[in-house]
Amino acid sequence: MCTRVIYTPKEKQSYVGRNMDWAVNPTPELWVMPPEVRRRAMAKTERGQEFKWKSKYSSVIVSNFGISNSDGLNSEGLAVNLLWLSSSKYPDGPPKKGSYPMSMSIWAQYILDVCKSVKDAVYAMENIYIQTTTIPDDPSKLATCHLSIGDKKGNSAVFEYINERLHIYTNVDTSGINSCDYPHIIKHYTQDEMRVMTNDPKFDTQIGSLVYWDSLNEVYKDGPALLPGSNLSLSRFVRATYFTRQLPMNVKQNLALAGLSAVINNAAQPQTSSEDADLSRTQYSSFADQSRLQYFFRSAYGPFLIWIDLLDVNFDKLKAKNKGKKKRYAFKLQLNEDGVFQDCDNNYMSGKMNAYLKVEKMFPFLPIP
């Protein structure tokens, strides 16, 4: 389930698209979060201490089940996407003295709140470690995910917890990090290698699978592309990588979004009679224009593309509600139970949705028990 693609058709132009695949509808909602909000990590140390921060940047996000942030774009053009990784194993305690736990439910929001680049995100995890709990639609199952991050320069990072330790895969230069003090493992790849990710297996194994398919297509380069045909996540990774490499350069926004949408649609999973963690149906797709700060959303339950322009949000409307230290209100786009927008007359609509944003109390992020 789930596929994420980064497309950089020209300098200073970058887009991120993703499919959210899940066995049940996660009841997605679109929110616009204001800056200067005080948040806490929703997890405490053994001594009862909790990491806290104040958001630097505004963001437009997708919430799932009303308890977590799974996708989003901030006012600096940084995009985040949370995808399933069943092999994840999280630490029981801090990887180094002074580290604080953080609930997975707020992990993506933390990155959007305080980071403007992929490199910032790598540094932001130095004193943080992620903890998880059961998922809302299946109390017997732990939420196990990896997080992808992309900035407006087309840089990327993937954060995975393997054997209780955070592995970071990225194309950015991290030579300024003191390896003696930094508790996480960093592996470097090229920008081209970092463009696509899916679910299992872990990310470096996904990249390793390209050696076989790239060599095969080099041998038969004069014929049609040879690609895996299953709907398993590794097959989707290979196909999405191939088609992303075929996307044209130096194109306008509408053509760039159309091309990215075609790749994302190719990796989508329709409803089937039997589903498991790796074969769940696509529930929605999202697209972030990181240069223009526009966030596009399409539910799988309707052909209607909607979007929010983060540059055209008037945060002054929240001032009356957000007086004092505790700022609890944000803008919400109310979607129906299928994740589709309807106006007051129940007409299905597409297009820019800024005019329909309503001031609402922020949803509560799921804490670690």
C-alpha cells in the first residue's frame, strides 16, 4: 500500500504526489495549521517529561481518523508523507541521554512545524525518538510507518526505524553532523534514487532492486520496457521509478501535475475482494506544488480534484479564537465520510477551496499510553 513520488521538472520547481492505501476509509480531513502554535510530543519520558515546541511555519495537512497527520506541505515548501512499513521496530527507550519520545501521530506535524529543508529535518531528529501504539481501526495491530520528507529543491529523506534504531536515507550533505553525538544511522543516495518510495521492504532494499531491472532494460533497451506486473509494493516501486524517469523536463505547472498524476494513478490499487496490509485499496491521492505552495487532494470515491493555496490563507481570522498562549483553532475543510467535498446544497465540487475553510478546534493527536 502507498506510493510517494517526487518530480522536479525544472530548477525551482518541485512536486510530491502520493497514494494513501488502506483497508478501510481513514476519514481524511484537510486542515490549514497556523504558525506559532505550542505543541507537545504526546509521549513522556519515564520521569514524566515531555518534549514541547512552538511551530515556526504554517501548513496544510491531511488528518486520518481524526488523530494523526499523514501528509502535508508547509509554508517553506517542505512536504511530508507517512507510509506503512510493517518491518518497523521502535526503541523502548532513548537512543542517547537527553532524547525525548514522540508519538508517531504528531511526527509529520513536528517536521512541518520546525523545518524548512530536508537537512533541517535530519537535524530535528537528533534528540527525538518515535514511539507507536495501536491503530484506530484494529486495536490488535501496532502502527508501523516510515516518513518521507521532500523540500522545494527536490531533495529528499526517508526515516525508518529498523531494529529499534532510526535509519535516515537522503541525498543531502550531512557532513556537518557530528557522528559521535548523532544517534542515528545515515545512508546517502543520489537525488534520482530518492524520488520514489513505497512500503515494504525497507528503503535501501527497494533501491537495491533497481539494479536488476535497470540492467534488464539496458540489455533490451530497443524494445518495450520490462517491468514487474504484480501489485506488491516492491513492484509498484520499480514501475513508479521507471515512469518517473520518463516524465518530461521544463514543463508548465498544469502539465507537471498531469504527468505526476499519471504516475500516481499507475501505482494506485483499486478495490479488491481480498485485501491485506500490502494490497489495500487506494483511499486518496495528494499532490504538493512545493514552489507555489498549493496542495491538491482527490478522494478515490469521486473524480473531484480540490486544492488549497497556502499563500491565500488569511490567518488573521484565527486571532479572535486563538487569544492567549494556547492556540487551539485552525482552518478545516469539511469533507464527507468519503473524503469528498460537498457545498451547503450537497453539490459535489472541485477547484480551489480556500473560500470554504472554516475555523475549527484542532483535532487531538493520539498520545502514547
